[in-house]
Amino acid sequence: MSAVLEARSISLHGQEISYWLRRSARCGGVNLRVDERGLVVSAPERISEQRLHGVLHDAAQWVLAKLAHWQEWQARRPAPLQLRDGAVLEFLGMPLPLALRAGRYSAARDMFSLLVSVPKPEDEACVRMQVNAWYHDEALRHFPGRIAHYAEQLTVRARKLTVSEAKTRWGSCNAHGEIRLSWRLMQAPPHLIDYVVAHELAHLRELNHSPRFWELVASVYPQYRDARKELDSLTQRYMAL
């Protein structure tokens, strides 16, 4: 069962800051992160208010800087794509018209469109749920093969793949060989997906962005600079889904 997020606020350097508090018995310390929801604080279940506030005050400069960037991102963020009949999605870099119909929940692609069936096609939340689930399933089919391809070239082992809902980053990895990739990448052309996969797998040998890391990326994906610029130019569009 997922932990409940509590809406909180605190004054840091004279600014009233809103944040989400996530309490967990498995959490060994206080962790701070800023994602699409804003500031999220994960903390042990029985943490005292004094300790919690102390951590936030100690990290005030970092929190305020991160939230300033987050607010800029929010201001530039495009409105969510409206999922109506005839809306044009993207799949592997190609246009994919959306066709809605009334019926049992389903989503499937034919030669010309993505056919989505929901009991009430005018219910955009239900349509979005089906569309997102379809992209998620397609990501589970597409990503493993690309991971295997670049893992062999980099002589690394990806132990686990998680397809995420992330809206602020395309991928991540950790020292345990666990790779996370956003299903929203499935909107991108295959060569951009390959760039992200190569990038994350290179981190399994260099958990940084040092010159050595970029040399590793270039060894398997020489055109990484062009791919990075292209993906950056498309990020806002893809994240609107």
C-alpha cells in the first residue's frame, strides 16, 4: 500500500513553502526531492516535528533554489494534450491519430490510428488512462531489446527495468543495475530512445557526467550531442501527454 502524502507548509528564509510529506516505516532518514508535484519530503513514520523542521531549515538554500527552477518549469510547461477523437499523438516519431469509441476498456493500434474504447468517450480522464496504459505496454515491449543491445556493447548488466510515469526526466539508474525509463519516450523516434538507453547504461560504469562518462556514451552512440539537442527541443511536447 502506498504512503499517503500530507500537504504541509513551512517558512524558510521568510518565504512560505508548501510541500508534501510522505511518512514511511521503511524510510531510514529524511529525503528531499523536487518533482512535478513540487517539494516532496520522505521521512520516517515517527519523526518529530522538531527534527523535520530542522532538516528543512538546514536545506533551505537548496530547497529554495530547486523550487525556483521548478516554478520556471511550471510556467513554461505546455497544457496537457487534449485527448479527443481525432487528436494526433506520436508513436516512435510518427503521427498516430486517436480514434475513440464507446465500449469496454481497450486500446489497440491498427495501420492508421490508435483505437481506444471506453464506456464514455467524452470522459477524458478515462481516455487518458487507456492511452497511458497502452504506451506503458508498448514501452515494456520496446525497451528491453534496446537495453540488451547497448548493455552488450558496454559490457554492463541491467538487472531490472522499471517503466515509469516520470514527467521531469527520461531515465535514471543506480549502482544496483536498476534502470528506469519513462514510457513517454515511446513518442520519440527510435534513435532518440536509443540515446537515452545508451546514456543510462553508461552510468552503470560511470555514475557521473565526467569526460570518461561521455567517452563511454560516444563509444556506442557517437552522435549523442545531436540526439541530446534534438530530445531537449522535443521534451515539452512529449511531456504534454
